[in-house]
Amino acid sequence: MNRRLLIPLGAGVLVVLLWFVALWGPQGSALSKAKKRKADAQAQGATLRDQLKRLQDARRDQPLKQSQLETLRVAIPDNPNLAEFILDANDAASRSGIDFLSITPGLPTAPSSTTASTVAGGASATPIPIKIGMTVSGGYFQVLDFVNRLNALPRIVVVDTLTLTGSGSSTQLSVSLSERIFTTSAASVSGAPAGGSTTTTTPGATTTTRIGGA
């Protein structure tokens, strides 16, 4: 090749290289950074859309969750609320046609210090049991209906033992039940003085209540 042609050709290549370094290099770097910013913005937008969807779903489900929370509070109230339970049990006995109902509630048994934990408001994170003793007198179907009504109460009632005793040829049954209800507070039993006793009579049923096993 003619040496005279190599000199202009080399100069042209050098100019191209200088142009690439001086102009295209910075532009290429800026373009790469712009693409990265675009990808980051798209990723952030997707994250924000996902967060918005979760917030919208949570807002939509809030009434249901609030209803479930209220149902749980009734099932395991934040105080012993023994007076209301006695009224509910007495009403169940009356509706079932039970002849006699005796209720002997205990006091809330606070969890040990090694296992106790609390949530907001000072309530226990672990349900605190209250032992309930009941003696029921009535016919078979009346007793069965009464137990079913206890099981259907809004408040959780766990029947641990149930003992049936017949009375010879009589159709009457005497039933002893050992139960547990629950609370999230170990405060004193509301609505009934510890160590005292009250007796109330309802249509079709007599209820005797003794607090703390007195």
C-alpha cells in the first residue's frame, strides 16, 4: 500500500478514536445511567403499587377483622365478667326446662410468672381459666338441651367432665359438670363478692351460686 495513503488513513482513525473518547464515551455512560434510573424507577413503581394494593385489601378487610376481634373479645373477655355468665347459664336452664341449677365458680387462676406475658392494656396474652362447677337436675332431653345451649353461648365454655346420676325409676337426672371459662385478666370476679353466696329463682329453675367454691 502507498505510504502516502497510510498517513491520512491513520489520521482518520485517530480522529474517530478521539471523537469516540471525547463525545461518545460520556454520552454512552450517561445513557447507561439513564437506563439504570429508569429500571430503578420501574421497580420502585411496582413496589409502591404492591404496597397500595395491600393497603387497599387491608382497608377492605378491616370490618371483617374488627367483627372477628369483637367475637373473640366476647368469647374470652378482658375481665372475668362472671355475673353475665351466671345470667346466661340461668337463662339457658330456664329455656331448657331445667328444674335446678347450682353454679360454683372459682376465681381466675393467674399464669405463673415464668410463663406470663402481657399485651396492650395489661391483659394476659395467655387466656386465664376460671373453673366452674355445676349441678343440674332435670329430664334427659332437658339436660341435653341445656348442655347444647351452654356450648352455643358466645363465651367459650369447655366441659371437662360430665357425670350422670339417675334416681331409681324416676326420669329425673342429676348431672355434675366440671367446666372452664376464660378471661385475659386475673382481676377479682365481677358482679359477685368472693366468699359470699346468692340464690335466685327463675321460672322453671332454681339457681344457687357460690363464689370461690365457698
